[in-house]
Amino acid sequence: MKIILLRRKLLAMLACVLAAAAMFYVVNYPEVVSAAATKRQLPIYCVQRDQKMVAISFDAAWGNEDTQQLIDILGQYQIKATFFVVGDWVDKYPESVKALHDAGHEIMNHSNTHAHYNSLSTEEIIADVSACNDKIEAITGVRPTLIRCPYGEYDDHVIAAIRSMGMEPIQWDVDSLDWKEIPADEITQRVVSRVCPGSIVLFHNAAIHTPEALPGIIQSLLQEGYTFVPISQIILPGTCGTDYTIDHTGRQQPCQSGA
């Protein structure tokens, strides 16, 4: 009996040691673990950039109270942003879509009805994305090339469906959390402290404190030497796997020469 108990204790200790070793390996060598695992399809969260470049984006899905105010603030600093709009929002506020386009901002896709793409088939995703693209193009004359999935949700089949259309899915690495209605000074501190070269920042139109926070954020980042560009200008051009790769964090980076 004592021998059996001793063996069980030794096996338990061995299991703990192996678990600890595995955890150390995962933490210290995530690239190797990631490569060994099944390759997951990821959108672009941010971009490897040596220059101090940042892209700010707004999701437009519901209200329209401050769209013109956002246009005016961005215009004051001569900054162009990217607006991801839902097709239903386009139907309700076509004049705002035109105003955004006329002001020089990018109008990109945020789905047609703000559905949960993970629960849709590939065919349903393509149909939904196409419907929103059609609505935007009818007003702006420009067909979107980028999309932000509703709720920020995605899986492999969602990303594959989007890329099969020649479009690129875009996430963010800096979340303003403006949708939580936190005070303007908290939004400002949160964004400014997290931005780094190649960041993509998430805001929302119709968020209560965003217009109040935006000027301070822009001024702070300008003072730090940042240049603001639309997302289409911060992401790297070319083909994934040939010209660039997307690492396990969603960071887009150029392929190494000779690789």
C-alpha cells in the first residue's frame, strides 16, 4: 500500500513539473507554440511602423447625433479618419455618409445589419458584406476594401469569407472604451497612454464624451510627433505571406528580405 501511495505521489509531482515546464515554454516561446499549433486566421489589429503613424477609426451603427461635430473637429486639425458604417445606418443617414466622404474620410464596411458573423454561413457573410458595400458605393462612388466585423467577433471561417472577397478585416489595438460613457479625461488618458507607432484606435460616433475628448487626444499625439492617416494608408500593401505577415497578436509586419 505504501509503495502504491509513493508511486502516486511521484506521478503527481512529475505531472506538476511537466505542467510547469509546458507553461514556461508557452510564455517564453509563444512564436514557436503558435507556429506549431494550427494556423489561426487573424484580422489586422495594428501595424509594424518605424514612423510615428496612427489611424483613428469610428464605428457608426446606431445614433447620428455628433457626426457633423466629429467632421468639424477632424477638419480643424486636417485629419482624415476611417468610419466603419453599418448598412442600416447608411439607409437612415445617407446625408451623413456623403458628408463624411466629401470631407475626405474613408467610409468602410461594418456589416449590413450588425449581425453576429460567427453564426452565419460563408454565403450569408458574403451576401451581408456585399449589401453594405453596395449601399456605400451608391453614395460615395467608392467600394469599401476594409471591414470591421460587428461586435469585433470573428473566427476562421469569417476571416476566410471576407478575404475571399478581396477585403481586409480590421480590428484595433487601442480601445477608447467611449461606448462605456467614461469621462472625457479618462478616454484621453487611456488612448494617449496606449498609442504606439502603427496603432489603430477605436472610437464610436454617438458616444457621449468622444467629441469632448477628441481634441485633447489629437493635440497630445501631435505634440508627440504623430501623423494621423486613414487605415488604408497605415496598413502595409501587398499579399499576406508574400509581402507581409500577421503575427499571433494581429500585428501586420513586412516579410523579411530573403525569407
